[in-house]
Amino acid sequence: MLETKRGVLKELLFERPGIQGYTVQVNGREEKCIVYTDLVAGVRSGDEVLLNTTAESLRLGSGGYHYVIAGLNGAEKELLGSGHIMKMRYTPMQVKVLSAEEEDSPYHQDLKDADSLEGTPVLAATLHSMLAPLAMELHHAGLRTVYIMTDGAALPLKFSQTVEWLVKEGILQGTVTIGHAFGGDIEAVNIYSGLLAARTAFQPDVIIVSMGPGIVGTGTKWGFSGVEQGVVLNAVETLKGLPVAVPRISFADSRSRHQGISHHTLTVLSRVCKVRCLLPLPQLKEEQMRWILAQADKEGLFKLHDVCIEKEDGALERFRSSKLKLTTMGRGVDQDQEFYVALAAAAHAVQKVLAGQELQRLTV
């Protein structure tokens, strides 16, 4: 069900390519809204708009924003450019893109028979908050990195301030949006062609795959959008890449199911992922180390995957000093160190693989 309300745009709060933020008069008070300029005809302060207010009414933590469906002042939007692939298909907001695979794309010929990543490491993550630490550590090592955003959470890439900053700083060399996600440098139909398009278009050393902001979770074993991590890992192996599973680890989360190695990671790596992956784990304090190793052993991960241990090697200080404020579930680096150390471990393991260095492999 959709809740819609009329509002009047007031002050322009920010503007980036593809996205604007306004204050809006609605419900008898001033609130905030977002306009995706690829979807909505030109609007400006003073215009009346139709808003999707569902998430804010449900208090879902959507960043405190309503979303503009349409301007009500009569502006129209013309169809521009090439491309015939629709995203958000058969909805009022379906949007046309030029997908990398289609005939009008400059990548069509290269992708027509493409079938291999030729060993490219692919870090499959589950949270958008994992992207920046992973990319920053890879950039610190001098590696070219491309980001693929799935459609497991937010669909518009432009919603992510993190991606905008990483691209602006030269930490990411390109972006690909797959499925119904849209707004990347390259558009692709699915994870398989998205991976091949990322390699063809950008020639990266490493690819990171994760959803955008807004993972869905229900507190059940299977009801979370992060199950896609297993699908990504399977695809990487099929395409002859190196699948690297990024674990979600925390000792700061109050929910028992996310203590140590999150139940999301354990479910994906024991049940969804059907291929052997590299699974880097961080070097933690003795008690914490026993905890996560026991979890991994209980789920049979040592038999299913190649587990290695990596130290943070100065990453925490680099994260603390970052110009981009790093948070996950509202917690910063010092409030959830193990989460960030796990991301550093994943990045460092990939660095070693590319440098031909030995990994500290673990068997139980």
C-alpha cells in the first residue's frame, strides 16, 4: 500500500547530479523530501508536488525524507537518449536506460561472447556501509576498484552520498547498477552481465558488490535481502573470478543474532553459496576470536570455504581520519571496531592474493 500527500517545495537543501533535496510544506509542517531528476520533470521552490510519504509515516528510518512522485504544476519530461531496457518495469516510475548488453551500447560487441572474469577478485558484501572501508583500503594499496550496486535495497545509486564521495575522491574508478537499480556509470541486466560489464568497461583490479542503503531484515533465518551475497558469490565462480565473502562481524550490536559473525553471513555461507570462497576473518581479541571460530566451525565453514586470518594493519586509524564519516547502523569506528577490522581483513586478503603473497589459512 502507498501513502501519498500533496506538498509545496520550499528551500533547496542540496543538489547533486540526478538528485535534489528540499524542505517541503506537508502535514501542516515543514519536512524534507527528495527529487530524483531522472524520474520527475523539472520542479523548483514554490511548486506543488505529490509525495510518497509511506516510509516516514511508518518511521522506517529512510533518512527522514519523503519522495516526490510528480510535480503538479504541469511540467512535462521528454524521452531523451538511446536505450530500450526498462528498470522498475510495469510501475508508474519505470525508467529507460541504455544497458551495457544491448545493441546500441558501446560494450555490446565485447559482451556478446564474454564469459570470464579471468581471476578478478570480487568482494561480495551485504551492507552498503561496508563499501567505503573496503574501497578505501584497496585504494590505499593502489588498486583500481569498481563498485556494482545490486537492487537488494535502495534502487537509485544517486541516493548514496558514500558513492558520490568515493567517486569524487578517485577511490572508485566506476560504478555499475544491476537489476532494477539504476544510475551507475554502466547499467546491466543482472549480476552475471554486470560483472562482465564492470571488467570490460573499467579493467579493475578488484570489484566490490553490495546493495545500496537500506538492507531488509525481519529477524528470521531467511527473510533478509542480504541472501543475495550467496547468489553473487556463485556468479563470480561461474564466471571464473575469485569469490571473496565479506563477513558481517560485530560485538557491539545488541541483537544476539548479529553477535560475532552475523546470522546473515552464517546462513549465506553455509546454505546459499554453493561454491568454495575465500573467507577472510579478522585477528581479534582472544575471547572474540574463540567466539567467531566456534561459530564458523559449527556451520561447517572450514570445510566449505578457504578461511584465512588477517590483521587490521593500521586500517582503523585510517578509517578514523577519513574525511568521510564512517558509520554502520549508527555506530562509528570506535563504537564497532570489530565490524571495521573485518572489512580491513577482507581488503588485505585480496591485496595479498594479487601480490602473490601467502595467506594465513586456517583449518579446524
